[in-house]
Amino acid sequence: MTQLNDQYGLIDGELYFLRSLKPKVSRGPLRLGDCVKYRAQRQHENQQWTVIEILWARTDDENWIEN
């Protein structure tokens, strides 16, 4: 997670998602630096990817979920 504000967030500085999108598995609210597993889509090849689902989120130092 590289950017968060009230309306949206960015994963790796380029994958956009709305803040209303909540992780299915998480130990709390999304935080900068969280590692996330997600699904993204784009309508056309020349469009930006958009995150449609956040499967899980965790801080990098947690070992509570397997890949």
C-alpha cells in the first residue's frame, strides 16, 4: 500500500482503488506499507488497472497468513 487518503488508495503507486473497498481478511484498517493480495481489471488494453477486490491485507512483519 503506497498511498491512502479519504477517497482512494494506490497499490505500488499505480493500482487505484476506492477506500470503500474493504479487505476480506485483515487485522484492522488498511495502512500505508501493508502487503495486500488483490484482484484487478481493466476494460481495455490502453486503460489503467483498477483494483476490484482486496483479498487480504497485512503488515509486512506479520506471519499470520500463508501465501
